Amino acid sequence: MGRSMEGIYAGFLGFSLFFFITTRTSTSVPDTITPGQSVKDGETLVSAGGSFELGFFSPGNSKNRYLGIWYKKVSTRTVVWVANRETPVSDTSGVLSINFQGILSLQNSTEGLVWSSNVSRAAQDPVAQLLDSGNLVVKDRNDDNTENFLWQGFDYPCNNFLPKMKIGRNLLTGFDMFVSSWRSPEDPAQGQYDLRMDIRGLPQLVQTKGAEVLFRGGSWNGLYFTGKPITKPNPLYSYEFFFSDKEVYYKYEMRNSSIFSRYEMQPSGVIQRYVWNERKLDWETFSTAQADQCSNYAFCGLYSSCNPLRPSPCACLGGFVPGSGAPKDGNSIDWSGGCTRRTPLHCDGDADGFLKKTGVKLPDTASSWFNRSMGLKECEEMCLRNCSCTAYASLDIGDGSGCLLWLGDLADMVEYSEGGQDLYIRIATSDPDYVQGKSKSKKMRARLVAMSAIIATGMLVLIFVLYIRKKKLRKQDGKEDVELPVFDFSIIANATNNFSSDNKLGRGGFGSVYKGTLTDGQDIAVKRLSKESGQGLEEFKNEVTLIAKLQHRNLVKLFGYCNEGDERMLIYEYMPNKSLDHFIFDQTRSKLLDWPRRMNIIDGIARGLLYLHQDSRLRIIHRDLKASNILLDNNMNPKISDFGLARMFDGNQTEAKTRRVVGTYGYMSPEYALDGHFSIKSDIFSFGVLVLEIISGNRNRGFSHPDHDHNLLGHTWRLWMEERTLELIDNSLVDKHFISEVLRCIHVALLCVQQRPEDRPNMSSMLLMLGGENSLPQPKQPGFFIERNLHHESLETNEVTITLLEAR
Ligand SMILES: *[C@@H]1O[C@H](CO)[C@@H](O)[C@H](O)[C@H]1NC(C)=O
Ligand SMILES: *[C@@H]1O[C@H](CO)[C@@H](O)[C@H](O)[C@H]1NC(C)=O
Ligand SMILES: *[C@@H]1O[C@H](CO)[C@@H](O)[C@H](O)[C@H]1NC(C)=O
Ligand SMILES: *[C@@H]1O[C@H](CO)[C@@H](O)[C@H](O)[C@H]1NC(C)=O
Ligand SMILES: *[C@@H]1O[C@H](CO)[C@@H](O)[C@H](O)[C@H]1NC(C)=O
């Protein structure tokens, strides 16, 4: 700016030179005027320390005269303050004077009032003085208390933000002290850009153009503005952020007042800090506020962060995916569409969690809320309790105190390689990124473990209560009406193209599944029970009643049913990503499932099962848990399906015996397959098998190995005994960060597939094991020999649920 200013004031230099000579001849230049005295065009006031000078000037080639203040000792004319910026004097007739009320006025040749100041109270013995800070003040003579100024120019900054100036607000009167650009280098009138304190939510420093925010210095975090991390103590200046009920402001001061430094906002909006270099006799640019594209407000749109060091600087926050406007590949320029939430929030404590993002510029606080006395833990709880809360952070990173909540969209985050602070972003715990974040953050994990412990304890109490009330409940349940839509056969026939083979998604032991589309565009999956399924009307009704009551995000949702003549159908939500087996056993598609996603799937299945076993009002054994019964939604969240084939436990029953064994080989526990005994522990066995399949990418059944004749369980056990468990892991899961978590999952899975049901953990203790870090018991040999001893030649494929009549 120095050079351009040189040009701007070129016209003025000649005049100044002339004036310089005249002032040198006078004995001393005053720094004050009192009533009766004046400053005429051509005369000046010079501050006592000789730093600043007040007088009339014309910017650039303009003929207009303005009353301004500039550096006296700086050879490049640099005007830092202008009184009559909107109302120039057209000739050199301007005169500044002060009256007995202490009001400054600028008059022209016809004694018209061009500009005047204001006073807050009556003056005793007023004097206008140019201080060595560049501040023109009106005060009572001999009263140097800065709080008592009748008026001061620093309350009305122009384009320069000088040491000791304030940017801020009086919260009682609303008085706004802000920096505003000149209209052009030749016109100091207020231009398009302002730099001010935005006091919506937690106050933050913003640059605006009209109502639009262009750049955000951000909120104060106790040490610095979140948008300008200060990583080292600054030897040049000190700064202060003051925030009370009455006032909020920011100011800075030079440690050495003989060094000149200032911020200037240029007519183009560029904000730069300059330091006068005495050796070069020029202003040196110290920093530029808008250093890169990431300084542009919300450059990457909502729910994303900007990192200037990345080839394409924008990236979605964890749990968010590119929105409609954002390019999928991240290469295009326009990211204004930002990102959108992948998994909707559930708004209840357990279902939502937080992903910690470190080293960032905190998002726009315009819609934030804060409390100075709350701690971070309280803050988290507060956020979870409020549905509109999207994130939280510490208010003061100096001592980690206070609570800052965001109650709206998150915008304008920047990632810093140095400095920056921690932000906790709310996402659904079922989101794949949450699982990844969990494994990255031990703190988060510890919290989860604590939460699961509380849940588990609560569960024990609940189970006990339910146990006692079960008979009563069951009676009531029988009477309750199921509020589930009944679909006409014709509607379903229409939706599935008359059950055409093109619409057929698959076939199981109980019938076929079809994809359908209702007339309103809703996709459905129709399970048409085969007439030979052996299920009577009563059983079907029981089953529908049972499923209708099950509501959990990891269970596939039943929309309705159809029961016409001997047609019995269940209508489910349609899962576009098909089932888990479609991915994990496929060489190409398995690459789409990295470990965090797989862990999310394991976690989701476990939660779904926990609900079936313990959380729902009924105790339900699924009996047919397998990869093809785990459906995946758009975001790869698992949903257990076919739980309609499950059994509800009677009264105080914890295990049952059946003559009709339903299930799938490879997943069936030995006691069930051989003796027809089933219990929650037979589901646990199936879950263990499933986990090993997810980790290894191999089916338990049909597994083959050159060295031995075992199935996957046998193979895992061998590796375990030989301490070569790592070899089990699917090649697509090479990320070393997760190895310990994967090994822990294998360990837990082996505990699940132990031969004796009583050795296997139940669902809640298993969730604790999966999320925890405590040492686990040694697994005993799995029950894996059964399938080789059974006759299964007659079965269609490995994948079909079979019914063995008279298995004993
Ligand atoms: C003096 O200022 C008054 C008020 O702004 C204005 O009406 C008048 O035209 C000015 N006279 C001259 C000579 O500039
Ligand atoms: C002086 O201040 C009063 C009250 O604060 C305000 O109404 C008035 O417009 C001000 N006058 C000038 C010339 O700024
Ligand atoms: C302040 O800065 C001036 C000019 O650079 C220098 O001469 C002086 O020694 C400094 N004073 C202190 C106390 O550092
Ligand atoms: C801030 O938090 C403290 C401690 O939790 C509480 O006593 C106080 O009422 C809160 N203030 C507001 C305005 O909510
Ligand atoms: C969320 O918190 C804000 C700020 O305390 C409050 O205004 C709002 O009503 C709360 N919303 C709910 C749903 O509690």
C-alpha cells in the first residue's frame, strides 16, 4: 500500500513541503485547540510525541479538502483518520474550531457546517487535543482519564485500525465501533467493506459487504481469534479482548510505541497489517487477513472444512457427504453446495455421538450459544439434550473452561497445520465415520464403554422387571391391535410386475423376495411366503404382530402385510445395497468396505441383536442370523432382516427346544443343529461366525484351505493357537491403524463361537468387550465340527435357510 499511497498523495507532497518549511520557522506546533482557537487549512496540530499530525489534505488527484490525521514521522503520507469523510470542503476555506460545549465543528468559507462532533455531557473547560496515538480527543482540561473523554476520534475509525483503537460494541447502547474501507483511493467516504464485531451468538470479528459476511476472524477463544491462531508469543504487540455484559471489544498495542504498525482495509476489501520499515522508508506488509481461498467465508459450503495445503482444499466433515452442489471428485471450483449429513440424527442420547476434530478454525458462531461456567462434559450433555445442537467446543482454550454450542448449520471451518482448536461435531453413532472416530479417539471410546456399562447395568434391572411382568405383558400384547397397513394383493401384484422373475431378489426357505415399486414411487421388498412354508394362519398373524412391535434402526422396517386367501406376504422397506454377503464375499465389492465401515456393520448388528434379545419388550431369538440376512442401507448401515422367522420366548424361558430346526448351516450352533436347543446363545454363536466372515471375507461354510479340512471357525482356531491370527484378515483391510481393533474383534468372535452355550458371552457383555480395552478371557475350542457330520446333500445352496424336520 505504501507505494500506491505515495502516488495518491503525490499532489499533496508539494504543499506539505512548503508547509514543512513554515512550521520549522515557528517555535512549536501546538497539539491542542481551545474555544476561540482554530486550525485553518494549511495549519496543523502535531501530537506531543511527534508521531501524528492533524490537518487538511486532498487524496490523490482529488481537489476536495478533508480534515485528517497522518503519521508525522513517516515520509510516505499515510492518512489514518478522516473527520469529514462524507462531506469534503470544495476549497481551502475549511476551519476546525471547538465551542464552549466541547463540540468540534468544521466550517467552510460561507460558514456552512461541513462536519461536527458530538458530546456525551456538558463540558467544564473543554480542549481538543491530538494524542500521540493518533487519537483526536475532546476532554476537560487537566482530566486525562481516557474514560472521561467528551468525544474521541477513535470511536469512529475509518479504514485504519490503529494500536489502542477498539473494534467492538457497547452492548447497552448498541454503539458500534468498526473499521470501514474508503470508497476509492481518492474518496475517503465509507466504502463497501466493514470490519466489525458481530454480536449474534458468541461475538466474532467479521468482514462484511452489506449484509454479506466475506471473511471471519472468528470468535475469541481466550487466547486468540479462532481464525488467526497465535502459536508463538508476539514480540511486537500485545492485545486484549474484553467481553462483559456492557461491552465487547478487541484492541492491540505496540510493545514499543516508536514502532509504527497499523491495519488497513483497502477499497478492494483487502485487510493488511503494515509495519513501518525505517531503513527502507516504506510500509512493509506484515500479514494479510485474506491469505488464501480458505479465508473466503464458507468457501467450502456447509459442514465441510477448508485446508489450503490440500490440492483440492475442501473436504466434508466426518459423517457428512458432498451435497448436491459439491462435485463428487472435489476438483471443481464451486463447493458452495457444501456437504450434507449422511446419517440422520436421532436426537436421543445414545443414538448420537460426537466426532472430535482438532486443529480447526471454529465455525461461524452467529447461531451459537455459550455459558462461561459450564465444563466440557456438561457442554456435551447439554448439546445432546438439544435437538438443534450440531457441535460444541470449549469457550476458553486457555483453561479449557466454558461451553460453546452451535444451534445451526456449521460453516466456515479451516484446518490449520499449527494451532487451531478442538471441535466436537454431532453425528449419529450408527454413522460409519463415528466408528472410525471412535477407534481413533481413546477418550471417546472410554466414554462409550462407560455408557455401555450404564446401559448394561440398566439392562439387568430391566430384564429382571420384564421377567416378572412378562406373563401379564404377553396377555396384553395378544389383545393389542397391530397398527400395520394391510396391502391388497392386487396392489402388491401390480408393484412387483405380477411377481415377475425380473423383480425377484432372492429365494429363501420360506419363499421368495421381490422388489416392488408402489404407485407413489416408494420402493418395497415383498416377501411372499410359500404355500408349503408350513406356517399356519395363526403363526403368520403372531409373526406380523411380533415384527410390527420391533422398532430399531438396525432392524429392517416392516411396512405392512398382505393376507388374502392363501397368499401371505410381508412388505418391508427396500434396501438398495442388498445384503452383506453381496459385499464381503466379493473380491471387488469388498474393497468398498474398509475397516471403519465393517466395524460399523458389526456394531450395528450387535445393537440390533441386543435389542432383540434384551431391549425390546419381548425376548426374541432370531435363529437365522447370517450375512445374507444383513441388509445394507444407502449409507452401509446394517439392518437385520428376516427376524420374522424368529421366536419369541415364552414366559420365563431362556432356552427352548424344537423339533423343527430352522437356520442355515455354517451359522448354526452345535446344540441347536444337533439337538434343537435354541437360546440367545445360539444367536450369539451365529453372530461370532458372522464377525469372522466379515473380517476374513470368507464364508464359514465352504471354506477351504490347502493345509487342512476345517471350516472358517476351525481355520481361525488353528491360527489363534499358532498366534498367527493376523493371517485371517481380509487383504482389503490393510490399514495398520486398525489392527488392534480387528484382533480384538476376532478374539470376541472366538468367545462367541465356543462349543458350550454357557461359555459364550451375552449381547450386552459382548458390546462392552467390542468397545472396551479390558483384557478378554481366553476362548475355548469353538463348536465347529458339526456341519461335516450332517447330511446336507439335499440342500439347494449354502445360502438358503433350511428346515430340518425331525432333526433329532
Ligand atoms: C459550505 O457548506 C455548506 C453546508 O455543507 C454548503 O451548503 C455550502 O455550499 C458550502 N460552501 C462552499 C463555498 O463550499
Ligand atoms: C449526537 O448524539 C445523539 C445521541 O447519542 C444523537 O442523537 C445525535 O444524532 C448525535 N449527533 C451527531 C451530530 O452525531
Ligand atoms: C523501540 O524501537 C526503536 C526503533 O526501532 C528502537 O530504537 C528502540 O531501541 C526500541 N526500544 C525498545 C525498548 O526496544
Ligand atoms: C451456566 O451454567 C451454570 C452452571 O451449569 C448455570 O448455573 C447457569 O445458570 C448457566 N447460565 C445460563 C445463562 O444458562
Ligand atoms: C436449544 O437451546 C437453545 C439455547 O439454549 C434454546 O433456545 C432452544 O429452545 C433449545 N431447543 C430445544 C429443543 O431444547
